[in-house]
Amino acid sequence: MKRLDLTLTRTYSVRERHNLVTIENMARPGVDDARDWPGPEMDELVERIIEARKANRPVVFFMGAHVIKCGLSRYVIELVEKGILTHIASNGAGSIHDFELAYLGGTSEYVPAAIEDGSFGMWEETGAWMNEAIQQGYALALGQGESLARYVSRNLNRFPYAQDCIFYRACKRGVPVTYHITIGTDIIHQHPSVNFAALGATSGTDFAIFCGTISELEGGVFLNVGSAVTGAEVFLKALSIGRNQGHTIEKITTANFDIIPLGDYRTNVSDDHFHYYYRPRKNVINRPTSLGGKGFYIQGNHKDTIPSLYHKIVSRMEKK
């Protein structure tokens, strides 16, 4: 059976790459806020988030990479700094875009052209430094999020834009950041220096940390923002583990943020309809809340819904 030698892969310096997202075009909380997102669903969700934090209950934010690619990192950071978000989670792509912004001030290459000549994702600095960080953390039995934050903290001269890095700012504040990877999906898996044992072990540690947070979710809120597969599946498994081990996780609030129209999303849907196969409908909104919680769906572009969520939370907290 043929197996490619991945150490033969050629890499290129990222310094000349054109980036679609840059520090300069990232949205600024309080300045670039979008219009107020209409509807009672968002208003009730905001109230539940505020009440959860008043009761010192968790608010978990599991995001797909497009939150960063939409230039919204500062909203997430501000919600961490204001004590609203108590756990940040993402997939491998989320860690990569965050890491690149921290050292390069830009991220998100133009894929269609790069995939044609095999240069897509073959960035020396990103792959070398992230794999180095993960392998160093692996040696210390750390999770992937903590490994990356530790690496940035110890090499700040390489990371002039660390203040706009979600995992760095969250970890500095003591908020856990966990990354839940799939082997073969991320550009750092293409790099010659990759160590798949380190990737798996550090992400496995992060899963255990995530399970610990979800075990304490009673009275709290889980937000799945644009992670149509990983966020939904990781959350459901963590919830099952917590309940299996005897933790009470019943009166919880969940919400899914995405652009797909679902109609009356709280009703059952048969397996002959494509909505049945959209994981967050079942695994974020409906199944986890069957014991006394409530699930929400906020449909819209992240560029509109996340700034509106931030604005509503902050303005209502100030009034109270």
C-alpha cells in the first residue's frame, strides 16, 4: 500500500502571501457594531446569558473558524474580558487563523489559485511554529489551547499582534481555550514537522477539559457559532459523558448561530428532509435541552449577529 512521505512536502514563507483578513480590517466593538438584530429569540437568549453569569454559571462559546475570518475576533475577546464567556472552543482551523493573526497581522489565503499549484496551506512559519508549540505542550501533557498560548507568551517578539489573539487573551485571563481537531483537515498537518501523536494527545486533553466544563453547565449557556459538525458533535459527546458520570446537566440553554433557514426548528423533522442531517438542529438545539432546558436558533450572517449579541449583552448589563 503506497504511503507518501510527508517530510518531502515543500513549504513557502507566508510573508508575501495576500491575506483576506487583516488587523486593519477587523471589526471594532462599539464602533463597527451592526444593526440591532430583531426578534424575541435573541432578546431571550441575551437575558439567559446575563442571568447565567449573575449566578456564576458557565457560558461556553464554541466557534467555527469563520468567526475569525469574518473579522470578529475582538468581539469574542471583549466578551471574555467582560467576564461573559467562560470557555472558548473551536476546531483546528480556528486555532490557525488566530495564530496567524497574532504573528502576521493577517490570515485567510485565496484558496482557488493556490490549490492549483499545490501551494495551498504550505506556509513555513505557521506550520513550523504551531507544530513546535504543540509538541512542546505535548511533552508537558498540556492541551492544545494552553500549548499555543504558552508558546505565544514565551515568544512575544514573534507575535506583535498578540493582543488581537483570542486564545492568548483568554488564557491570560484564566479562561480555558480548547481545540478539537480532525486529523488531515488543517494546513499544519501538511507541514514536514508535524507530529500526529502530539496533535492527537493535546486535542484529547482539550476534550477532557471541555468535558469538565460541560459537566458544570447546569444553569449555564452553550453557544455554537458556525460549527456545523465539530461543535455539535463534540458538545453532544461531552454532555453524554457528564451525565454518564452523574452530573446534573438539565436546565441548560443552548443556541446555534448559522445562516441556514430552518423554519420551525423545534419541531421533529423526518429523515427524508435534508434538515434532518443538519447536526446542530438535533445535537445543539433540541436533544440536549429535552430535560428542562431551551434551545435557540439565531439565523443570520456572523457579521450581523455577533456584534448585535455583544451590543445587547453590554448595553443590558450596563442598565442593570
